[in-house]
Amino acid sequence: MLAVNVAVAIGVFLHKIALPPYVPYIHLLVDYHFGFIKRALIGAVVSLFTANVPVWLVFALGGAAWLATLALFVQLFRRTFGFEEKHLPLFVFMAGSPFFLKNFMHTLGHFDIYGCLLAICLLLCRRVLLSTCCLRRCSRSCLS
């Protein structure tokens, strides 16, 4: 089942790069030059590095964000459930869900994946943040 999900994701990616990316490309062209505009943050960051935005940059940024989200999701799943045999069906169900990674592949270049990437990063950093707060509390209580 996991192989089928990988094949579908590759097929969607090949189909997606064959189509012209009208809306995601326009989002990369927009910046804050004329004031605040919704969804201009990524375009403003891109404009810091290049004056002319090539069309392939839509797929490069979207693909990099998709791969980073996939890698962080695998790390989060491993940390939460582990990769024992009894949890593999859950992994296949979650990773192969049409509402998660396949949806982000279908909307490659749109900004939805950045929110998911941030949420997964925050979930992974939760332990670090909590342990830091607990250490600060413990050190304060120990000192007094």
C-alpha cells in the first residue's frame, strides 16, 4: 500500500509540473513594495535574492517544502508512535491520506504546506521548549 501511495505521489508530481503554475507564480511576484498585502511574505523573501523570478522556482520551493514536511512528519511519527509493526498500518493510512501529503503535492506551490510545516516543527520542538521551561523552574526552586 505504501508503494501505491508513492507511485500516486510521483504521478501527481509529474502531472503538476506539466501544468503552468499561474497562481503560485503570481504569489512569488508579490511583495510589500506598495504596502501590506496578504500572502506576500514568501514573495518578499524571494525578491531579496532575485530580481527575476523563474517559473521553475515555484516547483523548487514547493518541492523542498513538501520534502521537508515529509521528513519531519516521519520524524514526528517515529517519536510519537515508533516504527513497530503494529503501527505501520497507521503510518500508511496517515501518510497516504489524500488530505495530507497527496493534497500538498496536488497544490504544489501554494502556501498551505508552510503552515503544516510550521505546526510539525512546533510539535517536534515541544519537548525542547517544555524541558527548557521545566529546567528554568527547577533551577529557580532549587536556588531559593
